[in-house]
Amino acid sequence: MFKNLEGTRVPNVTFRTRQDHEWVDVSSDDIFAGKSVVVFSLPGAFTPTCSSSHVPRYNQLVPKFREQGIDDVICVSVNDAFVMNEWQRAQNADRLTFLPDGNGEFSDGMGLLVGKEELGFGRRSWRYSMLVRDGVIEKMFIEPEEPGDPFHVSDADTMLRYLDPKCEFPHDIAVFSREGCPFCVRAKGLLNDAGMEFEELVLNKDYTDRTLRAVSTNTTYPQVFINGQLIGGSDELAAWLTQRATRSAA
């Protein structure tokens, strides 16, 4: 059974990173001393769960972590610096710090370096997350020891709820738009004014009209979806935002 290290200091190691095409050694003190840091560690760069769920959600919630006084959110994996840098670029995860634990020294010091030889991975980190304040581990969420690659407790939402049980999570918003559409411009402006992040999908660039017909019976633009629900166009979005503001003020 993996040992929970809450109350102890993080391992003192040196991370070999690549910055601006140069080798830069970064120590544990450089990362943790005098700071509040959230760390999540995972089995490998470019692997399915890590790329589709673990990294994107942490990257999305970095502003929420900063509201809780977190200085940095760090992704650790037993991969070399070149792989970690390329993975960060591929993930567009510019809010996170990616740390290469190439030799597994940090993961080993955490007692969470495990054998993945059956997958051809060699030794990798077990999946976990932790909150570290000034080099001391305050809280750890370690995935249960079960077959496969469990992903139940080391997610970003669990860590954020630990920091703030009443935290309001950001909405997941997608805007289906087309070029030259003034109503699309208005919808995006409304969301920007409300401080709400969104992903824009542009007709014939990111999707076709067939794609939109598959998810909505409406044929006008834009089409705004929030948390899986079709809100509608810019007028409907304006009404939704007004209702949201009224509820918040009540």
C-alpha cells in the first residue's frame, strides 16, 4: 500500500529542464520554497487519460487555483524534458508548469515509482496529486491500488474542492459561429464582458453544417452551448446571462 506523506517534505532532487534550447537545472527548493503549489503526477506524456482528462482540466482551472492563493500548478511525469515540452505545446497547456522527472528520482522519493514493464513503459509514476506549502506536503490524493490506470481522486476538481468546498466551477462553453456573423460577434462579446471563457468553433474551419445539425435543430448563428445545454443565439445568451446575474445578486 502506498504511504501517505502528508506532513513531510517533498524529495530534494534536481530536475533537468529545457528552456529556450538550453539545459536548466531546477531544484526542489526553486519550485517549492516559500510557495503554495499544487502538483499532479501521472504515468506518461501523450497517454490517453493524461491527455484527455488530467492535464486539460488542471489547465482550465488554474485561475480558480490562483484565487485560492496557489502560486503554481505543476505536472510531473517520468519523461525527459524534450517529451514534456512537446506534450505541453500539443496540449496548449500554457497555464501549467511541466516538470520532467526523467530518471524517476522525484517519484521514487515520493514512494510512488512503479513498474509498468508490461506496457513497455519501464518504471513510471503512480497517479496522484498533492498540495505543497513551502516544501511541506499538506494534502495528498493517491489513486487506489487497483489494476489498470485508476483515475478517481487525483483530478483537478477534487483538489479544488479541498481548497474551497464552496467553489463555483467555471462553465464549459462552446460557441458555434461563422465568419462575418454580427450576432456571433455579439455573443462572444457578451461572454467576454461576463469574464466567461469559451471555445469557438468556426463553420467550415472547425466543423461543417452537418456537424451542427447533428447536435442542434436550429440553423441560425451563433449556437451557444453551456454545460451541455443548448442556450441558443445571442439574444438567448443575453437573457441567460441576465438571469445568472439576478440569481447571483439574490
